[in-house]
Amino acid sequence: MTVPQSADDLASTALEHKLNGTTNGHANGTNGTKPSLPTLDASKLTVTLADPSARTVPDEVTACSGTETICTDHMITVSWSLSKGWSNPELKPYGPLTLMPTASVLHYATECFEGLKAFRGFDGKLRLFRPDCNARRMLMSTLRISLPGFDPVELEKLIIALMAVDGPKWLPKSRPGSFLYIRPAVIGTQPQLGVQAAKEALLFITASFMPRMDSPPGGMKLHTNPEDMVRAWVGGFGYAKVGANYGPSLLATQEARERGFGQILWLYGPEGYCTEAGASNFFIVWRRKEGQLQLITAPLDDKLILDGVTRRSVVELARERLAGELEVVERKYTIDEVLEADKEGRIVEAFAAGTAFFICPVSQIHHRGADVHIPMGKANVGGDYTSKIKSWISDIMYGNEQHPWGVVIEEKE
């Protein structure tokens, strides 16, 4: 069997398995010739609306200032079992979930999730940004940890359905330039201890406020990871958006923040390959010794890093719109190469890219006692390429540029 090398390939293979009747050993709705168990089907969504006057919408600052994430009025839930397949999706008032203490997710990390945003455009329209990419990646993540498969198109439809209901109130047209964070997740719910693929699961989708993190004062400051810690490894699951990727990284991140740094620059192997900045993808603009300008980032082929939607968009736009100006390179590169480029004055700028941090300029890297200070542009808010790419993507998100990546939602007023 050939192992797919990209998230797209893996998602395609996972979908093929689903359509053929199995997903990591789980029957999931077809036997290849006729329906057997129900598949995920957004057309069967049932709707129970919350009292629209029960909750008021806080302003963005207030919503993001507490210790609890503020979610919108509704959520979507869909249960699954090995014996019954997917149930009918439900859109219902936001509230607690019920789990048994022996639920698989609480013991064996059978959990994955996605993160994307809904944007209130300056043209008044409500948009998602490339939700098809998130839906395909979530399928790939579920299959990696033996959770049930589904058609990504159906997940995308459910995300749109939630925002069609909650968007008008929680992202009103009076707040152009604002956004909500959407969190689909799948968890193993089978109440049985034992290391096994969960035979019961729950898909749920929520939408919430999230603070803006793309412009920290002075830029993002990175501290390389301790020598005895790594975020991911070849043959592992760094490419999948599973909770097990995040919890073990918190100790190093906390220590870095106590030293005045915002995130960890994760290195891999004795060579010290640069991989990710915190939970975001990492980019550097530098000049080669021959003088050629490059935008460089870690590759996807060894499955160490997440195939970020923002990362993908940066790479595609830069190749399309900066052709002839700089070369976009996806390859392994080491922290020693970064230190050498800094010593020779060849680093132009750097940034992190992800859903939460969007496009965030990086101003400093600290590695084993050495500091790399990275230019932040004339206004100290990011270099020219960082600002240009950020502006391009932002324009698509908020409707200043009409683009297929910006998916307009038909709202239920």
C-alpha cells in the first residue's frame, strides 16, 4: 500500500475508503454497491431555535476578556455508532455535552478538531474562507485516529447552516471587519475502557469569539524548543489536527512565556530543522548567498507539520502574484542556516501563519543563547512581504476582493 504524501491525497484516500464501506475498519454507510448504514447527511438537519432574546451579543473586547470562551446561540451535534451509522444532524441551543467517565476521548485521546473563521465583510456579506480545505483536513484527522469517516462536503454544509442561523445576530452588519471562530470537533464517546477504535462518536460544531492575535506589540518573539522536547516526529501525527499534538507542547510554551517570548519555534532532529512556530506555520523571507530572494517554509512531504489553510493560501498567492520577484521554496532548512543568514545580513523578514494568529510578523528568534533580530518594516508592524500577503488574504476574507476562496453565506434573517 502506498502512503499518501499530502493532506489532499490522504483525504481523497479516506473518502474513497468511506465510499467503499470502511474507514480504518469502520463500516460507514455503504458497502460499495448499495446503502447500508446512514452517512453524514446535512439535508437531514433538524432545527430547534434558542430564544433570541435570552442572550445579548457582547462587544469584542468584553467577549475576549474573560476566562471562558463565549459561544453563539446554537451548536450542531451529530452522533455516530458502528452499528447505526450517522444520526440526523441537530442544530440546537448551545449547551453542555453529556459523557460517561469511561468515554474513549477522556482516556485515549480519540479527538480531533478544526478551526476556521466566519467574516463580516465590508460589503455587508458573511463569508467563510476556504471551508472545503478544513472539511477535507478534518476527515484526514478523523481517519488518523480511527474515528468515523464522512463526506467533507456534508461537514461544510453543516458549518454553513450554523453560520446562516447565528451569523446575522452574532456578526451583525453593523460590525464590518469582525469575525467569529468556528470549531468543528469529533470525539470518541464509547463508554468502555480499553485501547481500541471507538465504536461511538460525536461530531459537534460551535462558533465563538476569539481575540485578535495577529499584531502583538513588537511582533511575535520565538524561543526554540528545549533539546529534550519535540512537537512532532516522522511517522507520528504532526500533520493531523488532533488534541494530542497540543497538550504536550504547553510546558515548553509556558516556560518560554515566562522568559518573555510568545511561542516556541519547534526544531526537529539533530540537524535542528525548523518546523512550526507554536501551532502556526513559519515563513522566512531571506536572500540566498547568490542574492536571490526566497520565501521559505518547511515542507509537507515528511508529515511533520500541519497543512495549514493559511499556509496553503500564502504559498499559492505568493507563487501567483510575486512570480519573478521572489522564489517560494518548500524544503527542509535548519536553525543553523537561519543563524548564518542572520550573521550575513540576509534575513529580510519572517512571519507565522495560521487561523488563530492569521499572518503575524516575527521579530526575534532566541536559540541556545543567541538572538536573531528580524526586521519589522518601517512602521514596525511587519515587513513589506508580510504586510502585502496579509492584505491580499484579508481582502478576500472581508470581501474587498471577490475571490472563489471567499464563500458567501446566505443568511437567515
